[in-house]
Amino acid sequence: MRNIIKLALAGLLSVSTFAVAAESSPEALRIGYQKGSIGMVLAKSHQLLEKRYPQSKISWVEFPAGPQMLEALNVGSIDLGSTGDIPPIFAQAAGADLVYVGVEPPKPKAEVILVAENSPIKTVADLKGHKVAFQKGSSSHNLLLRALRQAGLKFTDIQPTYLTPADARAAFQQGNVDAWAIWDPYYSAALLQGGVRVLKDGTDLNQTGSFYLAARPYAEKNGAFIQGVLATFSEADALTRSQREQSIALLAKTMGLPAPVIASYLDHRPPTTIKPVNAEVAALQQQTADLFYENRLVPKKVDIRQRIWQPTQLEGKQL
């Protein structure tokens, strides 16, 4: 297993030099993660970081969604976290000095708008006037906003119902909302439970992927260490392909979800390797930030480039 992990690590990040061995690791790393963060969950389960950095105390804190995680990151309760594309924009608009240290590729099949199977709502345009549940300031907020724009609707054409994933699921199942914008594994759990229909996924909505963030001082002080940590998350994610069945069993146990839900979730995901944020990703994230400002969902414009942290040596285009 150790040799497999070392080989997998070699080509995972497009960073020319990590210099992990040359830079000592900090005394502690407090990681914020979500139930759907596959690479993080597997790294935690296999204790990959604990084995790689035995001199550092690694601790893990689970959050229901990105906004809550970045609040904790901003006040110094954690050191590193992973969220969807929207929470960092809200955090920056609120003045948080958090920096993007890595990005995963988009997962357009893993985020959807759901309606009841027998719902009269057949298209996104039919959402006009209806209640839609979602986590405010999450990637699903972005999915919904982009889908509405594509359908010729404004955000004000719907009745937004801001709920955490767990509360949104309950409201949706009880018929208290008409649609639910959500990500995996909540999506796969609802799909396999039955009685739901996918109204729209993110296939043609041009979203960015998930981001990894840290407080600026922590990133600047521990650059090589952070890159090593992200590489470890990537190698853990690769186990979903090289050891699919074992990974499904482990994820089912650690997440408390049925194995078929995990299998469905993995089927919705492309191969996931964490890379530094390049100019193209930053530009797309800027478009998203501008879209939210135009819809008066954030109080001011933000310049994404002010929050991009990069390793000193990169292969490919710089910002």
C-alpha cells in the first residue's frame, strides 16, 4: 500500500517542487471538512496525514456546509478547509483575509436541482413563483442562480428558502418546498430513496470546482506543507479508482451512509486532483462573484485575484 501511495503522489499536482522535506511541518493542523469531501474523508480514515507528518498534531472538524466552515476559518478555529465556489466570495465580501490555496475540477453531475417525481414542475422556467430550498452562500446557490439565468428568470422570480442540507431535505420530503438545490452525497441519498426527479444538473452551467482555503498568514508561513497536504488529499481521492470497492465500504462506514449512496456519488464525480488556482479558474470565479453582486446577493464587488495564493514555482500559466 505504501508503495502504491508513493507512486500515485508523483503526478498528482501540477507543482514543479513541493520541497516538503526541506520545510518542517507546523505543530498542528486543524482541518475543516464536509461529509462529501471524498479525498479528505479517505485521508482521515487512512490516517495518511498523521503518517506523513507524525510531528504535527492533525485534527479534523466536520461542518454541514461551506459558509459555516469559512466562519470558523476566519476566526482561527481551523487552519485549512474545503468548500464550494460561493462561500469564499461571501467571506471575501465580509472582509475575511482567506486565500485560495487549491482547486478541484468541477463536478457538474454531483450537484442538482431536485423536484418531487410527480411535481408539475418540468423545467427550470416552471420554478417561477415556487419555493426552492438551498444553503445560502453555497455552491448550490450558484447552481440555482445560473440555472435561473439560463432559463430567462431572475433570482427574485422564485421564493428562496435558506436551509442547511439536513433541514432542506426534511422540508423537501414533507412538501414544504417545491424544489431543492443540493450537492452530493445528499443528492445521491435522495435519489436512491426514490420519489425525486432531477430537474437540472450543472453540466452546461460553467461552474468552477471546489476550493481549498487557508488564512493568509498560515499559507504564507506553511506553503510547502500545505502543498504536501493537498497532494495527500489527491492521492487519497485516487483510491476511489484504484481501490473502488474498499473505498466504498470505508466511506459508507465513516459517513454513515449506505454503500449504494456512496457508489452513486462516486459515479457522479470525475477524477479529482487538486491544483493551484490558475488564471482561467480565477477569471471564472470572478465571473461568479460579479454575477452574485449583480443580483445583490453580496454587498460589494470583490477582486478574486487579491485572494489567490500560489506556490513559487508552477508549471503553466501564472496569474
